Amino acid sequence: MNIIQKFFSKYPEEKIIKWFHQICVAEAISWFLLFTAMIWIRTNHDELLPTIYIIIIGNIHGLFFSLYLLLLLPGRKIFAWDDEEFVFALMAAFFPFATIWIDKKLAMKNRDE
């Protein structure tokens, strides 16, 4: 975890916040595309195009999923999350479209106001 903090310490806080917001939305969109790929491959499982589509979308979703998990660590410090909020944000990665809720409700600097 120290390596990740050291890596993100060279970037300004505003840039990390911007990245976090973008990754939250990108992860949700890529999940939707992955869901469409699962539906498509279920209906046409013998064709090559759905297989290629699910491989490409699956890799893209995996990238955004991993980036979301990596950006949670500096996000915890920036947004002053306690342990419960951090675990909730961590669990949101495993539920469809929950990262958008994290982006809109939990990823704010002044939530009390």
C-alpha cells in the first residue's frame, strides 16, 4: 500500500479526484457493455464475433475495475472516508452501477454541508 501512496503522491489532489470520477463512470459503462456481451454470446454462442466482443469488453472492464480498486486507496485519504465508508466503496466495485453511486454520493470532500 505504501508503493501506491508513493506513486499517487506526485500527482495533485484535483487530478486524482478527476481520475476517480472518470473511472467510476467508465467502470459502470464497461459493466453495461460486458452485460450486453453476455447476452449476445448467450444467444449466438456458436459465432465468432460475440466471442471476440466479450474478450475485448472483458479486458476493458477488467482494466477499469482494477483502476477503480487502485484509486480507492488515495480516494480514502482525499475524501476522508472512515473504515465503513471505505469498505462500502470497495464492495461497490462488485455490484453493477454502484460505482456511479459512489461517485455521486460518497466521493465528495464536504459531504456534511
